[in-house]
Amino acid sequence: MNNEFDFEGYTCAIPIKPSDTIVLGHGSGGKLSHDLINRLFLPELGKAAPRALDDSAIVNINGQRLALTTDSHVVSPLFFPGGDIGRLAICGTVNDLAMVGAKPIALTSGFVIEEGLPFEVIQRVVQSMREAAAEAGVFIAAGDTKVVQKGGADKLFINTAGVGLVEGNVNISGANAQVDDVVIISGSIGDHGIAVMSAREGFNFETDLRSDVAPLNHLIAAMMNAGEIHVLRDPTRGGLATTLNEIALQSNLTIELQETTLPVKPQVHAACEMLGFDPLYVANEGKLVAFVKADDAEKILAVMHRTRYGEDSVIIGKVIKTTHPQVRLRTAIGGTRLIDMLPGEMLPRIC
């Protein structure tokens, strides 16, 4: 059949053939993920409400603005340096709420457990979730469990949903970037993806590399008190490159990055060279990218430097006006190259 939909003002008709099947790349967060959403989900499920396509949806109930989000978490292995699937689930949902300027309040959690998984594993995961929720200042209000037969799941899948309060006239969205905005990243990129990959594949690096998985809501609250923020996003699946391309398309502007200021740890850089990866496309779980008013950039940066998860924040680029929205990189040798969205699957099952 043909599905017709309107996406950011463009109406498209894309045929769906019986031979079309899901591949791992549809879960990458990149081009194939967008294709899946645009072809299958938005035409049927996206008609009931505006589709900002941010990390959370904002609904108005009797004058109270609420942020709502949901996420499913699969990762192999379940435990990795710096975190585990439980901490990942809590932090990912808290961060999605915070990225629209909401104050996270409560979460729900659903577990799909494979038959034969030891009780001890579940206990460790649940304890980690409790600790992460306490750190973020949220509570888990409801939950559900399902057990599937052996081979019906990869040990454990966790689905979380969250609700938060959006106060006053807060308006933070990927569609709100403005010309001359300064782009800030809260720290080094690629840590999570490489840490998970090294744990899964048994790679040994000379230095201790840990996932950056962390709740960012307290950092964002401090930033919002320091200046004008137009866009917030956590560059998870698809990495920083894919996230910036999404924002460029939503805002219809060009984002120009400076290669010399992109923060990449030496061990991440070395691992990416060895594996043939680009750090710009490697997942993060405890970093944010912010588009802020140029006059407020230094004030916001100073506040970030005083927080636990923002002490390594740096300015990495700016927003400029061009004919077509794009992301481009000013290289260390003075050239320019375009940075596209992740085309397929790069690091499977990491968030």
C-alpha cells in the first residue's frame, strides 16, 4: 500500500512492499530509523497530536504543561564499565524529559525477562535503577514484568516511560535553533559506545574507559537559570553527527563545527581508528548538546563547569544561515566537509 504523510511541511508518498523487512539498522537512530518512523509510525500514529519529534512530547492538561516520553533499552552485555542496563534505562528517560526543559517527576518501568536469567542479575539491575532514580530525584511509580521462553529475548529488555513538569514559558525544541546560536557539548564524545563495545568484544585498552551514562536534569536546571537556551538534545544512538543533522533539519539552518574543539578522549580516538569508526557517530549516554544565545554562551558555560556532569563542557560550533540545512565541519587543516546522518547500524545494541 501507499502511505502518505506530512513531515516538517513536506508531503511524501512512500510505497511499502510486502518484501520490506526490519533490519538492525532500523534501530540505529540514523537514516534507517527515520525511514521506519516516517513510513510506518507517523502515518498511523502521528495524526492525533503535533509532531515536534523532540526527545519528549509536551501536552497541556488544564493549563499544566507536562512532558511525556517512553523508551526501550537493550544492551549487550547487561553490565559494562561505568554502568548497566538499569542505570541506562533510568538515565535515558530522565534525560529525554530534561531535554525539553522539563523537571522529571516519575517513571514507569516494564521488564521483559528471558527464562533462565538468574535472580541475582535482576537484583543487581533493580538496585542500580533505584540508585540512579535517587540521584536524579525521581521515583518509579509503576511497573510490569513479562517472562518469555528461553531464546525469546536476549536476557533482559527494559521499557521506561516518564513524566515531567514544564514550567512557565519554557520553550526548548530542536526546531528553535537560531542564526548565531553557540553550540556547546557537555564533555567528550563516544565514551559510552566504545566502553560497551570493548566489554562485549573483549577489547583491552591501555587506560580505563567507562560509559558516561548519567542523569543530566540537575545540570540542565543550572543551565536554564544562567541564560537563554533554544535547543537541548542528548546525542545517544547515531552519535553527535546524527543529532545535529536532526536539529539542522528541524530548524532549517546550518550547523558549523570546529574539528579542533571537538572533545574526544585519546582511548576513544584510538579505538575508533582501530575499528574504523568516526567518534561523531558513536553513542553517548551522559552528554548533552546545547544551542544557546550567543550573548549568554560564556555565562552558561561557566555554570556548566561548576557541575558534576558539565565540568568538561566546551563550545564546538555555531549556527549559520545557508540555502539548505546541513552540518559541516571545519577541519584542523582549514578545509570543510559535510557531516551526514548515520546511514545504518554502526554499534548495535548499546542503548
